[in-house]
Amino acid sequence: MEEPRSELATLTTDRLVLRAPRESDIDAIFAACQDDEIQRWTVVPVPYRRADAEFFVRTLAPEGLDKGSEFIWCVVERDTGRLVGAQAVIRSAADPDSASVGWWTVKEQRSRGYTVEAARAVARWALTELGLRRLQWLAYVGNEGSRAVAERVGYRYEGTLRSYANQRGVFHDSWVASLLPSDLD
């Protein structure tokens, strides 16, 4: 595994800035994670409390970065600084040259192409700057929004894993897809 980092790379796209979570993001993260769809399709705690947003910003993101095992970005609009969502790359302990990806999008920011734009930037960074050989996208069966994002980014569908992903003590069938450096356009 790569040497621990003290600072997360800031990524920019035409419309977005992807940067480390900040104290000033806590209220927006808390509000976003009240959304039933984020709670349905991700592993955020339910109920989602302000303390969970504080933990995300103050502990989870910096500790993952310090260990070089988890890279978490807040995605914000370039022009307004308004929170769009979050993106993450989580390295596999068993295979440090591969990682899983995840994202969520603020309800009011969906269907604008922001998540695809951010996920492309994260994938390019992970496969080039971090030097990973494989990124894996995994989502519970039925999460059509996340699947559409993965497909638009270029992830190649590999199948369905039965009773695979644990969400708050319940195992769900999950779709899996991958992206390799050779898949980047």
C-alpha cells in the first residue's frame, strides 16, 4: 500500500470541485443524508444524526486518508460552492492495487450529470495518480441510478453477487462492475 497522505488531491472538472470534507460541510452533509434514497442505497447510519456528519468529516475521512486506505471527497459546484454529493475510493486490504468506489448525490442535485462528471474524475485519479489496476463498483440490486452512473463512466458490468453486501446487518444481492486503466478514454 502507498505511503499515507496528509492531504487529499483536489480534483476539478468543468462544473465541480472535489475536495476533502470540511467543518463547513457538516450541516449540508447532515441535511443530504436525511434523504430516504441515500439511506436506502448506502451504508449511512439510520437514523442519520448530526454527530454522524461530524464523524464523517472529523474522523472517517481524515483517518482513511492518513492510512492511505480511504479517499473521500465532498463534491461541490464550482460557481456556488453548494454541496452536490460525495465520492469515495476505498482500497482493498487484501489487494491494495484495487479499490471499490462509492458515491451519493444530494437529492436536489440529481439528474444534472454531476455524479458522472465527479466519478470520471475520481476514476481517472485513482487509476493514474494512485496507480490502481482495478476499480470496482458495487451496488444493491435495484439501484438503477447508481448503475446508470457506473455505465456512463465506463464501468463494465460483471454480474450479480447473491447475498453479498451487508447493509446494517442485512445482506443484499449486489451488482458488480469494474473499470481498468485500459478502459479510460
